[in-house]
Amino acid sequence: MGALDGLRIIDLTRVLGGPYCAQILADHGADVVKLEPPQGDEVRDWGPPFQDGLSAYFSGVNRNKRSLGLDLSQAEGRDVLMTLLEGADVLMENFKPGTLEKWGIGYEDVLSKRFPKLVHCRISGFGADGPFGGLPGYDAAIQAWTGLISVNGSPESGAVRLGIPLVDLGTGLYSAIGILAALQERARSGKGQYVDVSLFDCGVAMQHPHAPNFFQSGNAPKLTGNAHPNIYPYDLFSTKGADLFLAVGNDRQFRRLMEILGRPEVAQDARFLHNPDRSVNRAELDAILEPLCAEWDGLELATKLLSSGVPAGAALTVPEVAEHPHTLAREMVVSKGNYQGTGIPVKLSRTPGSVRSTPPDFGVDGRAILREAGLDEDVIDKLYAAGITLEERRT
């Protein structure tokens, strides 16, 4: 059993942030019932690549869940949702703010009164209030609005979108924290609550160290490429093989780096003695480091440095990461049947997470979910016949 065994989550979210959050909770044992609109979660179509009809994008964030197709635009569909909520601990949704209220099942007026122990997590683009309240948001647009693009890239490249959907993923993580915090408080008070998480807020919250630097100095962050604004050497260097990232955070590490590179006297140079010195004398230090690193194979040097207590990394590709011995030792690639995905990063000693089921086909678990909710076969058949619940996506 996982740490969250016995927790039931009704998940109305689509695309990435919400599904990622729900998968985190599902990996640790929560029973996640994914209620999909008649057309299905749109990321089922975000490909290629596809395998067994499922896109890689969908498969990456929807394992360990059960799927029921449900038309919530119909009153009968909302009645089914209310029935499912009778046995639920958490409701997750990422509709445009005001949607549930329009349907007559808003949290304040209805859900909190009918289900006082329910934790309701809403993920939205900008939240419900403020000048942008209620407006839609996608990761890249939020990266722009929260300044993340403005600090990513080099003077030569200009501002660049981060290569992963960091805002969506970060929002999923913040949402999981919020849900677990609300459940912990419920254990004391016996009451549920509303968890409001927006992509915009999370994007702003992740502006470290750029926001603190600005608050203290008053200076807008500048594009620094791979270099760190506060620490040096903290940058990417060319070698005979893979590029090498040095992440030297203190003076002891710098001294060890220069010993391995064969120039221990550099660490005693007044220009490089302490981090503030190295940070303001970057060009002079680069003139020394670049030819030294160029004599090494990047993977060999990174491994040697790391083994000697100097944070360093060879710039591996995704295929190289997937096959790396440490990735495999840490079980960060998992397989089940034809499914392959990234592993579970939070390792619990007594109740570890697990991959119990692969990402579901649309509506494949619907009848079982409805039976568990207490509906008899005649009622279930009528729901499917009327198109309120679905076993095939509506085109």
C-alpha cells in the first residue's frame, strides 16, 4: 500500500498541471478517478509519438488512474459527479473560474455545504480575481507574463522559452503540496477547504534568485546564458567530448577544481580567492578555465570532479540519461507492459510509491467506477445510452 492508500480523488483536470499533480498522488496510492469530457483530454491527441493509441504526452502524466467519460454540460452528468463526490476526499479541476458556479455546483454555495470534508483544488491560469482574473493561461504564455522567459537565454539568443513546461509542472507540484496540507489540517479540524492555485502565482514564486536579486538591488536581471548571476564558476564549458557544467558553490570546491585541472595556484590569486571575487572577474577566470577544460573529455572530467566533491555535470542527452547507470540504479525509468516512463522521485522507506496501472484508454473504467458508486446496471445502461457517460470519445 502507498502512503495515500484509501484517499479518493475525483480529477476533472486536463492537459498538464492538474494531471501531473494527480499522478504524483496516484503514484503514492491515491485512487484517482479521471473524469474526462466527451471529447477526452485533448492531450490524448498531442503527438506523435503514439503507442497503442495513446500519445506520449498523455502517457507521461496519467498513469495509475482510472478513466470515466462524463458529459458535465448535462444536468444528469452533474448528478453523476455529485454521486461520485459522496465517497471522495478531493476534487480537482481546472475549468475557467466560474464554470462550476455557472453549473450550480460552486464550492462556496454548494460543495462546501453538501460535502464539508471535501478538499476542492482549483488550478487556473491567473486565479479568479485581479485584472487577469478568470482569463485562460498556458505554460509558455505564463512564462512570458511572469518574466521567466526574460531571464532565460543569452545576450546573443535573446529571451528564450524554457525547454520544459516548468510553470505547468511547478503548478502541479504546488497543487500537490496544497492538497496534502489541506488534508493534514482536515485531520485536526474535520473540515475540508478550497485550494486556489494559479499558473501565474506559481510562475512568480519560482523566480529565484532573480526576484530576490531585484528586490535587494533594484536592478533588472540580465540574460546570462548558462552562467549563474550570483556564483562563479557556474557555467557550461566545452571539452573534447560532452560539454561540462561546473557548479562551484564555495571556495573549497574551487580549490579542488584547480588542483584537478593542474593549476592550484589560481585558487590563491586575489582575483579568484572568494566567490564575490570570482563573480566579478569572470572574463579573466574564463580565460584560464576554457583551455584547461578543452584538454579533457567532458564525461571523464565531470565524473572525476563529482567524485572529488566538486559539483559538475556532463551535458547528457535524454537517451543518454535514460540509459545512465545512476538513472537505472535509482529506478528513475520504470516499465510496465508496453508502458515506459520516468520513475517516482520521492522515495518513502515503508510505503514506497509504485506504478500499478498504465495510462488508461478513454472511459475504460467507467462502468466499474459507477458500480462502486452504488448505481445499478439499469441506471448505468441508461446513462451510456443517453450519452451522459461514454466509452468512446465524441468527435
